[in-house]
Amino acid sequence: MRHVLLGVVTLTLSGCFGQGDKTYTVDELMADEALLTKIISECRNNPGKLRQTPNCQNAEAADWKLRLERMKTSLGG
């Protein structure tokens, strides 16, 4: 009985410590503009806590690349 209880407690606690947020690459964020918008919004709403996270840095880089691509196409390049 003691081992069963220990197993249940262990399994329950292991579910509490998930993998966390997935880290998206710049290319993934450029391909999914809705996700990019969501992440940028979250980062800009809480820059003190999130600014240095990989997702925020990748989202800013993806946003910059998309802006450059749009400028290039609008200028006929």
C-alpha cells in the first residue's frame, strides 16, 4: 500500500513540472504570423520579465525580418 501511494504522489507531482513553454525559432515565427503577434504582444506587455527570454528575442528578430521583406517588396525589389 505504501508503494502504491508513493507512486501516485510521484506521478501527480511529475505532472506539475511540465516542459514549460516551447521555444520557437525565427523561421517558425515568420511562418505563423498569428503566433508571432501573440508572442510580441506578451513580451511588450511585460518587458521586465520576458525581454531576455528566447521566444521574445526570436519574435523580435522574426518581426524585423518580416518588416524588411515587406519594405523590399514594396520598393519593387
